[in-house]
Amino acid sequence: MISTKRRVILGALAASPLVSLPVWGQAAATTIKISHQFPGGTLTEGDFRDRLTRMFAAEVEKRTKGSLKFEIYPGASLMKINAQISSVRRGALDMALVPISYAGGEMPEVNIGLMPGLVTSYDQGYSWKDKPIGKEFGKFLAEKGIIVVSWIWQAGGMASRSQKPIVGPDDAKGLKIRGGSREMDEMLKAAGAAVVTGPTNEVYAGMQTGAMDAALTSSTSLISFRLEEVAKSLTTGRTGSYWFMLEPLLMSKAIFDKLTKEQQQAIMAVGAEMEQFARKSAQTDDELVAAVYKKKGATVVDLDAATLKKWQKIARDTAWKDYAGRNAACANLLKLAEQTL
């Protein structure tokens, strides 16, 4: 039985505006780190991929009443670009927004996310999530320790150091071109190009020095990495493209599984909501990139359906065939993806 004296002390403490009693069992906030390679900005300014991570973080923190907090690391400031996905798999990194094909060396299956000519529109790409290809791909990644929080697709274009734009396959002959994935490189080689590898943030230096004649990358990266300063022509992806990249917001399954059910639900709900913002922003950049390059005096052209089919035919005979032959999982993913064509 609590003594009268003890009741008086506890009552005085509770009534005091300067002292609060501890809430026993209340967990401290969990801090989640999000890494990406793109230029940093704010909630309202800058590369939309950086903005997306900040919007996501703010909304999840709000919905979890501060039990989850976030730290954003733009510009590969936390770790090297190519280490992000493997770190997510191991639970050494909580989250990353990263081109899925960057993990193609350790998991060849993920190159389905940058397969030339396989996805040619936003409608098609975003349809994956709820179709057999999306379910199977999500299951594969989960088995590898990765949760897809937001599906993000981006169309890409070709920036070139030459005033003559690279439109059809014949235009690529003899040029040093960065494709972005093993499969994209296979298609380019079949068109007669010499391929150059490396992450997006190395393209500027490559084109500036002449180590690259041209590069394929997303419209957003064509802007954010200021490639208009070293390019004289651009083939956009705004009317359709053979270069559509899956660049999702990923989370370590090991980290995700440690969260409460309510925290997990908030993360997945907000992640899904971010997809609409991502699609609208990517399509806005598809138009904006043309204006940015024109202002610099570059020649700007678009792809027509006939030219797109030429690239797609080369891709089927080379990249798709090579990918399907790597293992049974690759063959199955390609088969399911072709159902969306």
C-alpha cells in the first residue's frame, strides 16, 4: 500500500509544470536513412527524385506521429552509388532510390527494369505493379531482401556531343555511347556502337572529355546533371522511347520487418501515393528537357513509332534473347513482361 507521504510527493510532481513523469515502455523514435545519387534540394525545389524522398519522409513521420524519422543523403553522400542496393539487401542501408539495373551484376534478373524496347510508355510501365510481372518481380526482390516501396518509371533520351542527333540505329554506328544496363549495351553494340559504362553522375565528365560521344539517361538526369552544357543534340523520350527505366524507392526487408505493423502500413501507403507525383514529374521533365536543350542551341528531335520499332527489333534479337538465356527466372520475367506489350 502506498504511503500518504509518497502520494503527496507523486501528486506534487504530476502537478508541477517543470517536471514530467517518464512514460514507461514508450519506444524511442527510429531513424531511417535514405540514400540516392541525385542532386539535393528541398521539398519544393530541385530534382524530383530528391523531392520525392523528402515528401515521403515528411508524410510518414506525420502519420507515425514521429515514431519514424528520416535522414536524406543526396548526391551519393552516404555511400558509393553501386553499393546502395547490395547494402539494402544486407540491411546495412535502410532505404535507397536507385536505378534497379545498377544491381544487374549481382542479380541479372533486375535488368528487366531497363530492357530496351520492352517498356515504351508510362501507361505500360506503371501497369506492371498490379500484373503478374509486377507480382513476380516484387516476390523475387523480397526473397533477395528488398521491398519495393514506390514504383517509379522514367523515360529517357539520348544526348550527343554532335550536332547530328542519334535517332535511328544507323546513327549510332562507330560512336561511344553509354546505355545504362547490360541489355541496353547489347542493343547498342548490335547497332554498331562502342559502349561505355558508368553511373549517371560520371556522364558529364565523360562527354566533356570525349570519352563518351553520347549517353542515354532519364530526362530528369539530362537536366539535373547539366548535360546540356556538353551536348549539341538531344533525342527526347516525350513521344515514346526504347529507354524506360525502373528507378524505385527501395527498403531493406530486414529493416522493414523490424517495424510495427502500423509503421509498415504507413510506409507502403505513402510509397504508393508518391507514384502519382513521380509519374507527373517525370512526364513534366520529358517536356522540360527539350526546352532546356533548345535554349542552349542544341538540335532537339523526337522518336516516331517506325523508328522505335527498328530499335525494338534489334533489342528482341539481342538483348531480350541474351537476358532470357541467363537463367530460368530471367526467362520467366521476360515472358510475363511481354504480356504487357
